[in-house]
Amino acid sequence: MMDTVVFDTLLLALDTGAVPVPEHGPILVLNAEPGSWMAQLPKERVVCRTSLKPAYDTLKAAGYNVLTPDSVDIPEAMLTIVVPPRQRDYARALYARALLAAPEGGYVLASLPNTLGGKTAEKTLAEIAGDAESLSKHKCRAFWTVKHASLVNEDLAQEWIEEDAPREIEPGLWSRPGLFSWDRIDPGSELLADSVPEYTKGIGVDIGAGNGFLSREILRHCDKVERMDLFEADYRALFCQEQTMAEFGERCTLTWGDALKDMPRATYDFAVMNPPFHTGRADNSELGRAFIRAAAATLKPSGTLWLVANRHLPYEAEISACFRGQEMLEDEDGYKIIKAEKPKRQK
């Protein structure tokens, strides 16, 4: 999640008139992020698009017009706001899609902290648009361009969009920019996969499944596992999961869902996860602790959780509050593998 000051800087570009708010027609927000900043826009004309289920649900509940994440057509808008993601290739593709979809004279606007590449992002937008402008405040940079078709580098824009496409990063394992550890197997996840014993059985859930690596390894090596259910909040991961898990047929299900709200209670024999500890660009260990609570709620009374985490993350107290027992299975190369058993039912 972006800091409030980033959006304050973005809104400053609108408030000063540097970027005009169109009097009519839609205002498009790509990679939309809920927050009080959205209230400064004319709600009835805002059209949002996001691939993240928690953001999608929040925006829908607030009454915004939210496109489905697989929608091909996006409306032509004289103002498109891009909320830049962390990953470079994904961000460049968003700038490219916004610019190509904009009409002649349309504005594309974004904002980033200076410490996280605001100046570089402005130059990136200018590469495909031909020019860009900016203003700075709160140690952040709002930057924008006006579309002039004669200046747009369409070939480069298309190249950036193609670089965001799903791809096979090793035989049978698909991923794409913006997913966790998108271009390599995460060492912590690999360590976790090796720690789940081959005699594991029943129905399991992969919480925050990403490209499906953990579920693939479990189904390949644990013959007694009946099925793996993959829950993932980023819709952009689902195609990658489909390709990665294709060999298993009905031994897996794929769900675009918010792990903190959408998983069934007391259902699974075991769970695996490499819980996220970032919200947007900021460290947030509370998110990982929330995943632990969600795992305890979705497991059967006799269920087991295997998780991997960076060594410094303070999860043990949360595990003790949610499970009757825990054991450190591995502690190496900056990672810890924890096995937790018999979830406590929270009141």
C-alpha cells in the first residue's frame, strides 16, 4: 500500500491544475488502490481496474465501477491515473497500456516517492510518450504526460507490454513480472517444499499460492495428498497457476481470493504458505500474522501448518496464540521453517 503522502502529491497535480480533471467522461485508475485519496475524484465517473482481490472487493463495496481483472477493453479516458506497482516490468507495462489506450490529448498521471524511483519512473514514462512533466512535494514526485500520437513510441510500448506476459521460467513452472520471486524459485519456498514429508496425506491448501510452485512440489512428491487448493489474491497469477498445475488435473483447484476472508473454516488437513510481509512497498509483519490466523481458521482441529519466513520476522508468538504446538524444522540461509499443529479455535 502506498503512503498517504504519495497520493497527496498526486492530488496536488490535480488541485493545482497542472493536470486538469476532465469535466466529462470516465477517469480511469489502473492498479487502483483504495483509500481516502479516491474520495477527491468524482466517484460517479471513476472506473477502476485492479488484479488484487482485497482491493477489488473494497472498491466494489464502496460503490466504485470496477472492471473485472480479465477485461480486455478499457474505456478511453482523458485522464488515466496509474498506481505504480513495485516491479519494474509490470509498472512499465501499465504505463504503456495507459498511454496506448488514451485518446489524443489525454493525460496519464502517476506518483512515487523519490527514494523509490520517482525520477526514474518519470523518465520511463517519457521514453514511450516523448515527454513528461512533474512536480515534487513530501519527498514524492507526481509525473505525467499528455498523449500526442506523433510522439508516442508504439513499438517500445508494445515491447513493454509483451515483457509483462506470463512465461515459463523453468520446465513446467510459469510466472510473470509482479508475482513474488517471479523470475526464479524462491530459496525459502524451495526449503519449505523439501520440508513437507512425503507421507503427508489428505486435502491441503496453499495460502498465497503465487505461481503454484509449492503445490506442484507437494503433488509431485506426496502421493497420498488427495488435492491441493490454491488461494491467491493476485488475479495475474491464475494463468501461471493453470499452466504450472496442468499436469495434476482434478488434484488441484485454483481460487482468486482474499486469504483473510474467503477461505472456508475448519476444512483442510494441512496448509503450506510463504506469507507475504509487504503491503505495497512497506514492510508489514502484521500481514504475515494475519495469514497465520487465517491458516488456523481454515484447518481442521487436527490440522498442520508448514510455513517459511525470513528469520527476523516475529511470528512465533502469533503461532503460539493460534496453535497448540510448534516446532522449528529448519533454520538456515536466513530462513526458518516452522511446523505448527492443532489449531486453537478463536473466540
